[in-house]
Amino acid sequence: MPVVDRARGAQSNAIRAFSPITTAGMTSDFAPGAIVRHPNEPDWGDGMVQSAIGNRVTVNFEHAGKRMIDVSVIALQLVAHDERE
């Protein structure tokens, strides 16, 4: 059971570091490290997927920073290695 820091209401970093990491619920097409583009925002440039849980994909775009994208609404485009800008 995680230890809760009552002053902050959060798990202790020491306990969190030993918690198992699971990929349950990950969106398989958007694994961390995948390169994507937003179809409606070409000025954002290429983005690297940071995390993907369910329909929520967090992407760090070159010119727009970190954005959370709902892939049930926006169809992110996977970028092949040879298509990178």
C-alpha cells in the first residue's frame, strides 16, 4: 500500500519509484516515442508521444509544446522515419 504524505496528499516519491508500471489502457498506435502530426495544426510541427492512456495522448510538439490530444476527436497522423521534417 502506498504511503501518503498527509501534508501534500500525495504518494511518497520513494514508494512511487518502486510501484509497478503498467501499459494497460495504452493506445497501441501511439506508444511513447512515436512521432506524430496534428492534421489541423501543421505549424505545430512533428511531435513525440509522451504517454497514451485510453483516448488521451500527450504529445510534445516542436513548435507548440506539450498538448493532450483526444484521439477519438482528432486523428493524429503517425510519421514514418523517412517523412520527418
